[in-house]
Amino acid sequence: MSATFDPKWDAIDTSATLVAEFEGGQLYSLNSLHLVVLNGTYHEMGRQYGHLLKEQILWHFEEIKNDFLVKVAGNNPVDKPAPLFTVEELKAKFMPGYYRAQPYSQKQMVQGACETCGLSLEEMVFMDHMLQAVILAAGNSGCTSAAVWGKASKDGRMYTGRNHDFGKPWRDRLGKIGVIRVMNPTGSGISVAAMTRAGELNTGIDLMNSKGLYFEFNNADNVRPTCLPTNMRATDDLALSLAVDYQSVAELNVVVPNIKSNDALLMLAADPTEARYFELSPHFSVRTDPEYFDGHMTARGNHALHPAWNMDPATDPERTIAFSMKRQSNIVKFLSEDPSTNDDGKMRAFLSKQIIVDGKVSDGAACILEGAVRVEDWTSYQTVTIPAERKMFVRIPTHTPWIEVDLTKYFTNN
């Protein structure tokens, strides 16, 4: 292996520097990440977002349009040298589907951002759904996550950890476009933070609200349709509505099984007292129960596991979906060894362990210095959370140490 893991990547950086303010919103620098704090009505928050992140949004838009989707060096697998959809084709699909399905509040966010960042409505909608754009046009893979609490954690508190595996090109751009978005809507009792990319002003797949409810999404590749529907609401903007309106996993137990997703996804939901995965698809969604330590630990790679899917992951070859089941078993094994030591530090320690080391399958889950199977398998960013403290740790592997974010400093709706 030409490179080695640098211990500096395991350090923790807590510094935050105020960079700019605009119409009641603030932009902070957190190492290589941007943290934007939005306050007011949804239209006002959109204006703040568009102005404070204008440089990053426009740069990112040009990257996606002219480089990211159309070159092998972008997120395209080596066997797909051309995109399945162009930017113009995707914009045409998103407007009558994803945009029409967004609630009025999110449309107001989009309108406000258009007024200050310089993109047209169609371009801003494209950027808001850029994760869907990349999935449709280029493909993706990966992600591993877990939660421990109760008898499976050091002090009974909830701890979560996840690798977001979406390609090395994403990772290399995150120092420019990585954004932690904090929203404090007027008249709401709940604030919401999300780990995003510049342009995702409503959407997100790693979210925590001021009630301590956290959720993240992995692909459920073994039950994924070959063509993803766009004439419905995108799940990554539905995620914002869930975070704004709900306080607990108990509430999501009732709501989420009645939701259809525009993609096949594994949704880890955790609050300070319990966690579980929901397995979603365009056809139906199911609730699963925590599998380990009498219901106090749960984990997933990229396999949906509920019997309703009629799948048999145990018979899949080990390399299937970038070693999905091996990644899951590795994190379960690691967290099962002396669970009395399981905390945020132990989660971070596991996320430094790699699935491939010197070309051989190992005991971790991340793709930091070596990819798993395809070019999309590299780990782009990692998160660890402590819901009870409203605290999130974020790392861009090989680029930053762990960046600690105390969200109570930025939430105003409690």
C-alpha cells in the first residue's frame, strides 16, 4: 500500500470561526467544513443560504454539470464513461416530480436561494436534489452504520456511527462543498441540522434535530429497483419534514412504515433512548427490531434484512455490494467485544478501521486508503453522534481530523 493511516486523522477539532453574516444568518468555518446557521421564515432562510454559500453553490453546480457527471474521474464507474442522464434531462425530470412534491415551505427555501445565489429555479431544484442526480446519472454504493445504547453502551446513552461511502471524488470535493446546515425556522419548536453538500438547501441524509432525534440513510442495494421513480417526493427532502415534525423513534414507528421511498434505503433512526432501522422502497416500507444485546444494538451495511423482501443475504458471495454483510458483521463484532466500553470514542475508533488492507479483506468497514470493489465504494465522510447531547462528529477521511459540532450552540428552537 502506497499510503499509511495518519494518526492525526483521529484527532478532534472543536474550533469554529465566524466568517460572514447576512440578513440574520451566519456562516462559520469548521476546519474544512462550512457551517451555515439559518434563522427566520423559510423564504428568509433560503435567502441567507443562497447568499452565504453562493461561491460554493455555483462552483459545485459547474463541477456537476461539466465534470462530475460526464467524466470517468467523476463518480462514474469505469464501465460507464458517459452519464445515463444529462443535466438538462435531469432538470426536466425533477421539476414535474421532485419539485412539485415538495411542500410549500421547501419551495419557499428554493425561491429565497434563487434570489441571492444567481441560479434559476430549475437549476436550484437540480442542486437541491443533486444526490438524486448523481444516483440516476452515475450510480453509487456503500455505507455502514450502527447504534448502541442501554446495556450495549458504556453509560447507557445512545451512540451512533456511520461511513458514507459515495466515491473518492466526493471526498476530494468536500473541503470545498461540505456544509453542515442548521435551520431555526420561525414559529417552530424544533431546529434541524444536516450534513450536506453546497446546494442541498432542503435535502439531507444525515440529520439531527433539537429534540435529539437523529437519522441517516444507507442504500438497500439488494432490493433496489433498476430504475428509480422521480414522479414522487424525494426521500432526502422528506427527511427534512420528518426531522422538523417529529421528536422520537416511537413516533417514527407509526409514520415511516406508511411511507414509500423513491429509492430502496435503510433508515437508521435514533433518539436518546432507542434506535432501529426502517427498510424503505418505492413499493412498501417495513420496521425492523434491534438484533443484538437484547435489543440494544443494531447495524447495517447495504442489505435489507427484513423477511418481507424474500431475500437470502447469507447466501450472497462475500464481495456482494462492496462486502456489505462483512462490513456489518465487522462492526457488530467490534462493538460486541466489551460493550461496557462502547461510546463515541469507540465508534470513531471503528470508523478508522478499513474493510480492505493491502488488497485483502480486513476487520473494518471504511474505504479510506483502498477501495472495496468499484470506484464508488470509497468513504466520503463519516459521522458519530451523541443524541442526548445534540452532538455530532464529522470527518472527511485523509483530509480532516474529527470535527466536533455541539449543535446546542446553534439551535434556537428547543
